Amino acid sequence: MRTKKKILLIICGGIAAYKSLDLIRLLLRKKYEVKTILTKSGKKFITPLSLTTLTKDKPYQNLFGANDNSKIDHISLSRWADMILVLPTTANFMSKLNKGMCNDLASTVILASNKDIFLVPAMNVRMWIHPATQKNYKDLIGYGYKFIGPENGEMACGEYGKGKMSSPRQIFAVIQNYFRNKNKFKEKKIKVLITAGPTREYIDSVRFISNESSGKQGYELAKCFKKLGIDTTLILGPTSLDVEDEIKTKNVISADQMLDVVKKSLPVDIAICVAAVSDFKPLKFQNGKIKNSKTLKNLKLEKNPDILEYLGKTNKNRPKIVVGFSAETQNIDKNSEEKLRNKNCDMIISNDVSKKNFGFNSDFNKISIIDSNGKKLKFNKNKKNYLAYVIAREILNKFLSDDKSLN
Ligand code: C5P
């Protein structure tokens, strides 16, 4: 590893807190930098002195009264870290995070963070399987938190079941893998292009043809790839999204513009067409507002270019992996598979837009991932940011298995 990676370890109040000391030793041995936050109840299980002795740095404990008075701890700590790990994550802490509470340093750092946050739950089996905890678990995944464990096994309370914290070695392996993949993508300079949002096809200066696409699913995907350290370009139609500055975005209006910018952005390794491109555009654009409604009645349309098909079939700079989306209301998989073949894609994500409460213009989606080699994965309705993570993982797995030089 070239640069020292920085881990911010948040230690909550559970008996498994003592294992954090073993994890810290593993991390320090591999030259990670570690800072710690010890919650009030975490202090009941391990002492600040143990953490200071190991990390050579005092654990941070208070929201007010910073360790270094010149800095605001909850901001500087979350910016300092390359990864935040909560170990053990108690049922209470999961509940707090789900509510977005920030009444201590640990929860405030997390709410203020722009980094990947890994939660490592540890609790009694009954607490883990309680519907309230399970709801928190699902919601937190939806918010983009990543989980390590819990495992099945014998617990400190003597009961047996799911809820046991993953071992320091298991957690360490996840951390190593996370940074190894990030480095691998960075070193290989993988480039990803994503189209998202609707397009607008102007009839005159004030009227246009468009659709309900919000651009959310494509934007969530762009955030996922960016977080993995991958060079990502988002080519975005008109939406009301408040896109983070960190995401390289090229804004477009029409399908023709989108295709033009896509062509100019090649070569890339992976292209993902999430945009709901308007299928048709007016044959003629008229400057000003058309007064005569008869002209609108005689509106003639022509087909727009198919950007996905262009990328799938082009001989010039075809991306190694071309992924399409397929919004369908019926015969979802069959129609999507046809699209996959017709447009020469490597993978297609079919999404069900038959219901109002997910799909278009919603935070939720219901998808299947269909690979050109026949592999098919179906997912229940879930948040778009969680599904983005699942889709990104599948795309990268395919890319890695096709690119032998990366293995
Ligand atoms: O054929 P259909 O429009 O259902 O295909 C959807 C897929 O094709 C999506 O991935 C969408 O981004 C892409 N598409 C495109 N250009 C078009 C129409 C669709 O890139 N003109």
C-alpha cells in the first residue's frame, strides 16, 4: 500500500468492544493510521488509556470541548478518515443513525461524513431479529451504510444465533479488500460513463416532449463509482437533482446533444445508459412560441438516435462493458432480454415501472440484472441508492472477470 490509509474507529457500548483492540493492532501492523471515538457507554467496556496506548492518540469523546481546540472535531475527523468503522454497532446506535440523530460526537461525525461507513453489529439474537432492528438494518442499507456481519454463533450472554460480531480478522479482511479494490481501479485508470435523466425535444421555444425520469438511479450509480475511486462522467439530461460538485457532470438537453457528448467522452471502459432518452423528436423546431394550434396538430416526429445501441454496436472505441436499462410494464424480463440482444449490450437492468410507488420519479426501484451470458439476478423493491451499489458491484465483477490483467 502506497499511502497510509486512515481509519476512524467508533467504539460503542457492547461487550464486543474489547475486540476493537485486536482490530487496532492488526491495522497498525499493516501501517494503517487509526483514530478512535469512544462513546459514553463504550467507555464502560474499554478504557481511554488502552486506546491511547495502542494508537498513540487520545480517543475523541466529546461533541463539545474538542481534543484540539482549534478544530471542529465532528467535521475534521470525518474529513480526515478514508473509512469510518463502527465497532461494535449496537441496536441503539442503529436506531439513532436511522433517525438521523446527532446527540453525541459519534453520531454527529457520521451524519457529517462524506466517506464510506461500515457498521459492524453485535447484539443478542433476539435484538437482531426484532422487526425494529431489521427495519433499521434495511433503512440504513438504503441510506448507503455498509454492513460487516453479524455472524451466527455463541454470544457473550450464552445464547446462540445471529448477532455475533464478525471477528477482527474478518473485519480486517473486508478493510484490506476495500482499499485493494479502490487502488486497483485507480491504478488501472478505469473510466465509466453514465447517461441519466430524461431528454427534452423542443417543439418551439417553450414546448417540449419529455418524460418523468428523475435521473436518481443514474446519479446514485455515479456516486457509487466515484466513491470507489473510479473516474466517472455523468451525462445528465434536465433534472432537479442537486448534483455534488465532486461528480464530473456534463449537462445536456436533447438526445442529439447527449449522443454528441457521449461520443466526445469515448474511449471509456464501461458505459451505462440509464437515461430515459426521448424516443422521438419534432421533425422541425420553430423559433418563438407557435401561435397556431393547427401547427401543433400537424406535428411531425422523427426517431431519435439510440445511444445505447450506438455504444453496443460501434466499431470505434466500443466500451468493454455496455450496460442498458429497460423500463417495462409487462413481460419485463422477456422484453429486456430482447433489448439486450438487439442493442448488443453486455448486461441489462430491467426495471418495473408498472406501479406508481417505484421506478420513474421515485426513490425506490424494482430490478433484475440480466447478463448476456444468461445469468439473471432478481431483486425486491428497494432504495435506488442501495440498488446502485448492487448494480455497480455486478458490473465491476463482470468487468474484472473479463479483464484478466486485473486479477
Ligand atoms: O428501447 P428502450 O428505449 O426501452 O431502451 C432503453 C435503454 O436504451 C436504456 O438503457 C436507455 O438509456 C437506452 N436508450 C438510449 N437512446 C435512446 C433510447 C434508449 O440510449 N434513444
